[in-house]
Amino acid sequence: MTHEKLTMAQALNRALRDAMAEDPSVLMFGEDVGPLGGVFRITDGLTAEFGEERCFDTPLAESGIVGLAVGMAMNGMRPVVEMQFDAFAYPAFEQVVSHVAKLRNRTRGAVTVPMVIRVPYAGGIGGVEHHCDSSESYYAHTPGLHVLAPANAADAYGLLREAIASPDPVVFLEPKKLYWSKEEVDLAAPVPGIGKAAVVREGTDATLIAYGPSVPTALEAAEVAAQDGRSLQVVDVRSIVPFDDATVCEAVRSTGRAVVVAEAVGFASVSSEIVARVTERCFHSLAAPIRRVTGFDIPFPPPKLEHFQLPGVDRILDAVDDLQWEDS
Amino acid sequence: MTRDPAALLPSAEPVMLIDPSGAPTGLADVPDDDTMLAAYGALVAARRLNDQAYALVRQGRLAVYPSSHGQEACQVAAAQVLGADDWLFPTYRDTVAAVTRGVDPVEVLVLLKGDWHSGYDPYRTKVAPQATPLATQLLHAVGVGYAAKLRGEPTVVMALCGDGATSEGDFHEALNFAAVFGVPVVFFVQNNEYAISVPLARQSVAPSLAHKGVGYGVPGERVDGNDVAALLAVLGGAVAKARAGEGPQLVEAHTYRMQAHTNADDATRYRQDDEVAAWVERDPLTRAEAYLRGRGALGDDQVTAYAAEADRMAAHVRDGLNRDVEPNPDDLFDFVYARRTPQLEEQAALVADELSREDAR
Ligand SMILES: Cc1ncc(C[n+]2csc(CCOP(=O)(O)OP(=O)(O)O)c2C)c(N)n1
Ligand SMILES: [Mg+2]
């Protein structure tokens, strides 16, 4: 048991390093991931430690990066690729949707493409256009992909290790704004795996359901609510696909009220899916319709306007206030 | 149309008309003194703008700035060879090109200040919004050029991208579309040797980036990207050919990104200081100045006058960027569609309600 203070960026770096050390078929490639160590330094030192053949820069082409990974995965490698930013993954969309996601199914399981597509994602960093998209719903809507979004350093390490070991392709969404927050972590301690949500704060009055960049905001809202005498439970979804209906529904049944918090556009999204699933399963336990606090249905705004778009504590608590308390 | 491959190939070395000491190479005529003075004045302003923007990043007035320090001659020439009805398609690094074409620098910098995504009206100066997703704008440039061609207008489109962007699929699709449809586009690649940290050798092992035209039937040319005279001549020639109906042209300028990719980048992680230092003597501004002084076409008084004009521009930029614009939340909802959807109306009302409750507190 060795506890250490690590940022999420360092935990991700450690996961890559440990996976590469354990399994020579694990490769890391993308744009600026070699000597520079990635624009967020997630791959820092990997080229120096494992050589240019294991961690390398490619020509600048996302479709090329993912397409290359498909072929390598077909031929015994376990590629981990980095899309430099959320919105710069779109040139690879064809490869992801038509091939990464479908090869197993097309070939009745004969061809599998275990790979991890790492995507620094979402806003809250004052980034200019095309640097702040929450793109999880595109991936979650594509059968054949696992979609993970860690919200803390321990999960970042544990989930990335699992993603690399997974027989299925994984889109791994790394909340940029959480890269530099430091925490005590024990990397050797197991975390819940792919497909598992986690209750990260106990509470009895209502449940906040969040993932990725919205989890710390939900926890902050719960803290503020506690000072006002309201006890909010917080569930971290962690694994968007596969989705942990059991844990999420058990949590919502225990409180009878829920708010889903997500930074992405709300329309036709992961957040709407969560509301639908929980309502289908927990209708008779609900004292109020489930509310959502999400990004508005607009392109991600410029830095000076992004605070309007990001779910904040006040907006979450307003939604909680709306959960028909007068009836209970 | 059959094309002789040899006729599509660029020259063996980048075209240079003025050497780094300011002396004419004699390869071809240098543009006339008035043209060169106009280019010099724009270079002085360009350098001043790069310096000013860099300072504004340090002062927190700009979120980020991808500087074109060292590449100013490319950007000045790209703008100056165009006519009023032509179009320019710039990238995030091409602030100077947009400004040289006549866009107010304060409006160009709105993107990097963070007030809005694009701060100018593209139709007023025929400068497309600066493109960040690499190479995507090149196809738009082809579309603008093809529409003009179908309407019988003599428009030429200048489409800019970097060396790294030539690896994206859209670069290749754009060249091919333009060639197949015979569209008057000049594809102008500023090869500054790096795509963030990745050196050119990792992008391409082609003899040069200008050679990439051959496979599409597009003639390519190479030019010294720090020699504004050569750039004016080569880009001007390419524009003339495109306008004359000879189809798309590809020009690669060999230059160097003197500063980090942006202020957020640490270039010491991937390149040596002496590599950068070697490019100082090839500076485009001092080269143009040495040439004009050598001819007696530029004296101290004029140098001072150009510098003073650049200072006025810089003061205008400072004033503009130091002015805080109150963010208007209606902007979030007003431009997504021609008309707000019912859902957007609800969402705008929610923000308005939040703000009124904040005010009431
Ligand atoms: C599709 C896409 N992928 C990645 C990026 C991130 N990115 C921004 S600039 C850049 C390097 C571009 O290099 P180059 O084309 O040589 O232009 P330069 O910045 O040197 O002017 C990268 C990778 C992007 N903007 N768009
Ligand atoms: Mg470059």
C-alpha cells in the first residue's frame, strides 16, 4: 500500500507506463505524443523509456492514426492512440464508427480490434473553439465501443489499465479540466471495473448522477446542500458504456429523487439516456420527475461565455429545489 | 487535358530573389520599388503585431496566440498578391495575412481574446473565418472558387495551410477536387518545419511538399519563405495562372516558426536553440530593409515613419483588447439557427432568470 499524491495526468501517464512495461504489444501513438510527451504531457517520458517503436508521433492525420491502429490491432498489437483534442477526433469518425466499432460483429468475432482511443475532452479550461467539445454521445450511440470517463486520479489509472486489457475497443474520455487536480491515490488498490458506477457520496434526500468533469461539480453541490440541511447522494457513472443500471437505479430508489448533471449538450445525449433508463426502471420509486442540468443545445461557447454553459453548483441546486419537495 | 509531369514539378531549390544579406540573386527581376516598399511597410506592421499580441498574452488579454514571427513575409505576400474580389482562407496562424488584407486586427483577435469565435464579417474583406481544424478550410476554398467559376466571376482563392496540415486527408481531396474541376485556387503551404513538436521529416519524405501536386495534376513551386520579393513573384505568378484558367496551383514556402507553437508550448522540449538562431540571419524584415536601403529606395526617415505607423496600429490593438466587452448571454442562443428553436427559447429564459435572481441578491 503506497499512497502518493498524483494528478490525473500523472496517473494516466503511470497507467500507460505500467501497461507498456507489462505487455510489449502495447503501443502508444498520435500527434506530439513522442518527444514532447503530448500537449497535456500524458505520454511524458514514454518514448525515452520504451523507444521510438513503442511510443511515436505519426503524420498529422486522425483518420490515419485510428485506421493504422485498426490494422495493428488486427495483427497482434494493442494500440493506444491519442486524439489531441475532442473536436480534432472528428476526421477519424469514419474509422471509429465503421470499423473500430463493427469489426467484431461483421466477422462473427473472428476479427477483434482491442485498442484504446484516448480523448482529452470537455471544457472548463477557457479553450477557444474546437478545443472543448463533449463528444461522448456520438461514441455512446455507436454499438461496439466501450466509453469510459474517469473523474479522479485513481479511476483514471484503474480504468485506463482495464481499457488497455479489454478485448473490446474503448473510447477513453479524459476531462481536461481535471488533469491537474492532485489527490492521494494508491495505484495498487483495485477500483471498480468497466461497467461499474460508484456511489461517491452518501445521501438520503436526492441523488446526483454525473460523470467525468461534472462529478467534482456535483460533489461541490452536495457539500453546499448539506450546509442547507439537504442530504444529496452522488453517483459517478464512470462507465458510460456499458452502463451500470443496477448501481444507478439502486441509488435513485434509495432517495426517490434524481438530477443528472452533464456538461454535454442535453438533446439526444447520454444524459437523456440516463433519464430514460432510470425512469423506465424506477418509476414507482420516484417522488418527482428526474431533472437534468446539462450544457445548452448550442455549439460550445467562446471562453468569455463558457461559464453560462457549464453546469454549476447554483444551477444544480435550483434543479434539486424543483424536485417537488412540497408533496413529500 | 494531358499534363506533362515534368511541367508540374517545382524548381530544385526554393526560388530566392534577394539573398539573406539583401543582395539580389539575379534569378529574376525583383518587384518594383513601390511594390517592395508596400511589402516592407506591411512587414514592419506584421512584426509589430506579432510582438504586441505576444505581450497581450503575457498580460492575460489574449487566451493564446500562435505567432507568425519569422513567417511574416509569407503572410504579407499572400494577401498583397490578391485583388479586391479574390478570397483569402487563413488558419489560426494567419492573423497577419488577414490584417494585411484589411481586416481590423482587433476584430481578428476576437477569437483569441475569447469574446467570440470569429470577430469579423468575412464578406466585407473576403477573408474566410480563421480555420483551426487542420486542412478543412482548403475544401471550402475550392468550393468558393468553383462557385465563382460557375458564375463566370474572375475570382482567385488563396488557401493557406501549414506543413503538418498536408498530411490530413482534406488537403489531398482539396487538391484533387480543384484539379478535376479546374478551380482557380492557389494552395499556399507555409512550411515552417514543425507541426507543434513534430518535424517535417515525420510528415513527409517527399522531395518537397510542392511535389505533392504532381499526383493530382497540379503544378507545384517552391519559394524562400523569408524573401518577400520571391514570394510576391511566385505567388503573384500562381494567382495570374489560376486567373488565366490554368487551374489550381500549389506553392510551398520554406520558412521557420521562430517562436513556440503558441505561448502554451515549450519548444525547448523538441528543438535546440542553435537551430532557431541559424534562422535569425534569414529574417524576412531585415532582408527586405537591407535590399531597399541598398537601392537607396528606403532611408532612415521612412523607416521611422513606417515604425511610427506600426506603433499606431499596436496602440489601436492594445486599446481594443484592453476594452472589456460585457458578455451577452443572448449571443449563446441567437446564431445557432436562423430562428431560435422552442428549446433554445426555454434555455435563454433559464439564463435570464438566473441573472435576474443574481441581480436581486
Ligand atoms: C484536425 C486537427 N488535428 C489536430 C489539431 C491540433 N493542432 C493544431 S495546430 C497543429 C499543428 C499544425 O502544424 P502545421 O500544419 O505545420 O501548421 P503550423 O501550426 O506550423 O502553422 C495541431 C496538431 C487541429 N487543429 N486540427
Ligand atoms: Mg508547421
